[in-house]
Amino acid sequence: MDFRRIEWIFLMVFIGLNIFLGISFFQSQQVDLATSTTDTADLLADMGRDGIKLPKLATTTPTGGYLASQPNTALSQRKDQLIGQYTTVSGTAPETLHSTLRGDVVIKEKDAATQLKKWLASGENAIDGDEYVYAEGLSSKDTYIFVQKRDGDELYDRRAEIVCTVKNERLISYTQTYIDKLTVLRSDVALASAQDAVITLYRDNELANNATVTWTKLAYTYMLDAKGSTVFVPAWFVGVETQGAKSLTVKKVNAISKTVITTRTEEQ
């Protein structure tokens, strides 16, 4: 791909991003108007009366922005460096590597995440596995999820993760997606705080009575595709346990526009 074509691609990305920023700004203005008419303290009190339990929520407003990546073929090109595995690669944007272990890899339940992290960090076991960090909030019994961390930013996204399946203290298989490079489109935007994110969920009826917010995490997630590039936006991920439910639900709030990200929106 020549330099002029690369310039054209990123020009189109910026045009699409500017359109989205305009929409996001309008949405955030609407949110700020709603917040100004109902004091934060009153909303927190309302949550208390509804039996919603909260952890200590940060009120500081971090900064962030927009990141972009392009499709890559690193997994298909480098899968032959892996040993002791049967591997296949499917898809193109993103590529997904599927691996089934040939022999026994013992993973003790007591310290499974640490053992898996060490195993993945070997260049013979996973491609650039040392770039991935454990995401406890996204993981569940027998399924351990590691998310890619590039330049200090974690990506809680299916395009940049390793999902390990462990049964009877044996690593059975894993899938991997991989982002090769990230381009910073903007980095100086004031973001919502963790408290803002939870209030947004409550105001949008995303928190049921007697629910428990167990954790919050700021990370990057998918926003849109534009001319072959994928743009990521900072978002608050919030773990919620609903009374009577057997599993935890992870909800997402756009940290720039302070709007709830639905599954349908994320998969577009």
C-alpha cells in the first residue's frame, strides 16, 4: 500500500470521526443538562433507596481519546512458531487463531491466572502473549480472558484478546485475536468518572433494584469502522450482579459521550 493511499484512508477516518464527535457532543450536552437538573447526591441517594449497592467510586475525570488500527495478518504469518498445538486461523478483520493443545498443560485452580499469564508470555505458546493482561471481570469459571495492552492502554474488545479454556486443571484450548499497531487520533479529551458512568447506567434504567455494582474499569472498546480502519473509544466497563441472577453482567458506558453502549452498537 503506497503512502498516498494510507493518507487517503486516514483522511476518511478523520471525516467519519468528526461526524461522530458532533453527534457525541450533542448527546453529552443533553446528558449534562439532565445531570444539572438532578444533583448527583440525589441520584446516589435514589440508588440507595432502590437497594443498589455500590463500591467506592472514583470521581476524578481522566483523559483519553480515540485510537485506530488496521487489519493485520500477524497470526496467520506467525502461527508456525507455536509448538505443541494444533492451530488454524479464520476470518480477516480480525483474524482469529484457534489453538488446541497436543499435550497436558497443568493449570492449578488456586493460581490459574498467574500460571496462564506465564505460559502465554512464552513466544512458543502464544504470539506476543506478553502483551496481554488478565481481565478478571470478563472471565468466568473455566474461561480465562486476557486482553491486549498496547502503549499503556487496555483493549476490552473481542479484536484484542486471548480466551483460554481450562477443564479439570488442564489448559485445553485458546483463541487469540491481535492488534498489531495503534494510531492515536486524539488523546486530550476529558472523560467521565467512574461515578458518572454508574449514574448514567442508573438514569438509563440499566441498574435493577437491589443490584450490586462489583467493579468498574476504564478501557478501550470498538466504536466504528471507516475505510479499512477500526476506531476505538474509551469506555467504562461496569460489573453488575442482579439479585437472583446466577451470573454477572458487564455493562459499558462511552466515557466521552456518557452514553450506554449496547451490544448491537458494539458489533456494528
